[in-house]
Amino acid sequence: MAKIYPNLESTTSSQSHDDQWVSNKRERYTLWMKSLVLHSNGCTVYDSKGNIVYRVDNYDTKGGREINLMNLQGNVLCIIKKRLLAFGCWEGHRYYSNSNSRSHEDQPWFQVNRCLTGKIACQIKAGSQNLCIERMSNGKAFGFQIVNKDGEMIAEAKQKLSSSGVVLSNDVLTLDLESGTDHCLIMALITAYGLMCGKM
């Protein structure tokens, strides 16, 4: 049975991170903006075969200041923190484990800054990458795109349709990721954005 709590002891090492989470083909996930834990906030991500691959469980109040992105086994992949004294700013720290230490990286893996007006919802700095999250106007549905500095879409989330074309609840999204995309990074960015929008 899968664990329902963060397991900080058995994460993968940072050296294997890039190979583990980058795919050379386009991927489709289902993003459910609900926690697996009863009476908790968060989200659950399923692959195309219906397997859970990522999850976020906010055991405290909605919109907590620190959230863990985990895999199904409860292994922490990224710690996402709200920066104090900075409006609408979140940082992600990769979690790593080796024989000598278990901790998160001191330097942020990425930083997300909220934009209050216009189509762009957030500006993102992730190492040498400059990305942004663009809102998609679709009524009450929580839809968005993540684009690079050249305006190329690398991820898109929109309200999911069933195989028969029925529109599902507005908290169930289809998430398409382009090939060569770091899935863990995208999930961490989506988590930060969901926190900003009060979805978790």
C-alpha cells in the first residue's frame, strides 16, 4: 500500500534526477486538484495508464507556506516555499539524498513571481531558463500554459474531457508536456501556481 506521508529518507540522488524525469516523447497526464488524504488540500497526478506519479498533500491549512512535491511512495522530490517579505514569490528547492546527507539544496532550483495583470500569470527563473505561465481564459476552469522565452509552449493544462467528449469537473485537467521537458520541474511549477491561485 502506498504511503500517505512524506518520506525524506529514501529519495533518489540529485545526480539521477535529470535522467529520471525527462522524457524524449510527448506525455499526457491527468491532474486532479484534490489530495489523496481525506480532509487535506493538494493535488494528484496520474499518467496515461492511470498510475499515480506525483502528489501534493498540504496537511495544514489551504495555501501553506511550505509544500512537498512527492512521488507515489511519499518520497520528497521538491520542497516549495513561500518567500517571506516578498509578495507572490515562491521558491522550489530540489531534495536530494546520498550516503552522507539528506537535505534540500540551499540555492533555489526555481523562483516563481506572480504577475497581477495581463495574460502572463507568473514569471519563472529556473537555472538558465526563463519561463512564464500564461492564463487561459476558459470560464471558471483552471487552465494555463507554460512557455519558454521564445514563446514556445512546453506544457498545457486544460479542463479534461472524457473519452466520449463529456467535460469533467473544473478541478480535473489534462496536462500535456512536450518532449524533453523536465516533468518534475513542471509539476513543481504547477504546484507553486496552484498555491498562488488558492487551489491547494
